[in-house]
Amino acid sequence: MFIFYNIFFLIILIISPIIIIVRIFLGKEDRTRFKEKFCFFSKRNKINGIIWIHGASVGEIFSIIPIVKKFEKDKKIKKILITSTTKSSSYILSKYKFKKTVHQFYPLDLNILTKIFIDHWKPKIAIFVDSEIWPNMFNNLHKKNIPIILINARITKKSFNRWRFFPKFSKKLFEKITIALPQNMETKKYLKLLGVKNIKTAGNLKFYGTSFSNNNNTKFKKKFNKKTILCAASTHKSEELFVGKVHKELKPNIKNLLTVIIPRHINRRKEIADGLLSIGLNSELHTECKKLRKNTEVYIVDTYGEASKFYSLSRLTFVGGSLIPHGGQNPLEPAREGNYILFGPNTANFKEVYQMLEKLKIASKIKSISNMKNVFLKKINYSRNSRVSKKLNSLGNKIINKNMLEIKKLI
């Protein structure tokens, strides 16, 4: 199986110039740093025993920020390497002024490239986030006796079935994981069946977070103080039009309504604005707006890392990735801000989280435009639930501490 896997990545390597050019054109690739993915490093390294953490994209990078902050304060740790695969995740990390931490893009999972990567960075431990499982990298880390930790581990039924299609290959791969810290019980069950020997449930890192509501940003709040805000977070293609149609249904009832759309991928901002205009809605981009226009109906947040500001203004948030067969996005950040959560029927990625929010009676599943309109009107005066926020924050702190306890055993 390794032979076929390597042949596949060799083909990717051969056609990679075309892929890179297309991605640069679409704004998805850093034109000055893409060479890092082929082990042409932009950062030097003279330190042995680096702490290395890898997360695929924005969500994974956000989830490990609290751990990075704790590593930064540890005097025994000299350097921290964070890798990711997307341009947006590197941008998020650049907003934090870390002193010991450097970022590089993760290399293609070719045998030779992973060897070069390990020899250059000389990690003491390798921490992979969520479902980041890379056969050649794991194989070469294992040969060097470098511990492999899978934190906030997530294996869905779909991905489990894919791995089980190659039982011998999967067993050899998963048994190389030194310790796995799953985010839910479903993942724990699947990891055990796949051959991981050391598993300890630690919980979902995304429960951890801080509340923007505690920050007194009067200038920001003044900009929107006469508006009733409906937030739509982490939206995907077609979901923005759905929310736009809900806005049109609500307009006769709420004259000062402003829908705030925070798309999952901000490079889609023009596409979103054009789509909304096609159904008769005027939109405005966050990066271009100093003062809100009177005729603005939809406000598009085309930046990363500012979502909580808008949750602090709203009472209800629709969480995207749930109306399409994607599996849903994380609802915890708006919930932590005291928002009532609306979501579609597809939430497999955060199944246990949504179940918990429904049990706490701060979330509703919506299936249609009229359904979402009715829930919004019913909950328009929803009072921020500080009790839930405190519960989520307390749980988040416990989860971070559990993860740190297990990681430190291997450092």
C-alpha cells in the first residue's frame, strides 16, 4: 500500500507547478512561501528538541493557540514550530506576537521530503491536531523514535470506513501513534479499532476560548448600535443565499435588521456579494467599511479572527456547513458569547457538541427559510446566557489542562 501511496504523491509532485499557479491565482497560496511545501525552508534552525505542532487550517490553528501560549511561558522550551497547509492559517498565526514560535507550511507527504523536514527541524515531539494523519511523516518520525501525539483527535464514521478499507496499512500506521487524545467518545472507539494502543479522552480543545463581550470596545459597538443583528458564521457556498432569503423574509418585521455573514473562506467575498445582489440585497465588506451605509442590508466580514466581535453584538447565530453535506462547523465560539445557535441538519463533525447545546436549550435545528424566520422572530429578544458561557469556559480550561498534562509527560 505504501508503494501506491507514494506513487500518488509522486504524481502530485509532478503536476504541483500547475496546482501552485492555479492556487496563487485564486489567492489560496502564498506566492513568496509556497516553496516551504517542497522543503525549501524560509527559517533556519540550529536547535535540537523543538516542540512541533501541525494543524491543517484555521480551525486547528485556533484550537492550539492556548497550548502554544503555555509553551511560550515554559522556560525549558526554546523553540516551537507550527506547520499548517493553508495561507489563511498562516495569516491567523501572524497576528499573535509569539517570541519562540515560528510557522512553516507543511511539506508534501513524500518519503524524501518528510526525511528532509525532520532532519532540518529535529523535533523532540510531533503533535498532530484533529485528523491529520500522514503515513510517510509518521513512518519517518517513528524510525527516529520521536513521539507522535494526536491531540483533539477526530475520526468520523466516514473516515473510519476509509481507513478500514486498507486494514494492514492502517494498523501499521495507527500503532505508530504514541498517544491519542480524542475529542469525543466516537473517535475513541474508532481509534481503538484502528490499532492505537494508548488512548486517553481529553475532550474537545475548541471548548476553550475567551469572551469578547468582556472587552469594552465602544467604537466598534457604536457602528452597529441601531441595528438588530443576525449572524451567519462559517458559511459555505449556497448558505449565504439561504441566509439572504431569510433576511428578505424578516425585513417586513424588523426594519433595522442587519445580517452579518462571516464566510468560512474570505476569498469568496466577491462571489457572495454578487450572489446577494442578484436577489436584491445590498452588501458591504468589513475591510472597506468605516461607516455603515444606510442602505446596507448584509455586512460581509472578509477578515479572519474577528468573528467574536460580531457575536458580542448579536443574540442569534446561524452556524454554517450544516445546510450542505459538509458536517457542520464549530458552534462553540458564538455559544460562548451567549448567542442562541441555529443550525442545519448536517452536523456530524460536531455531533456531541450540538447535542449538548440542544440539551442546554440554546440551539435549534432549522430546515427551511420559513422555519429559520420563525425561530428568529421567536428568539429575537433572547437574553444572553452567561450561565452557559461560564460552563463552556470552565469545561474548556479543564480540557486544556488535561491535554497539557499528557503532552508534558513526553517532553
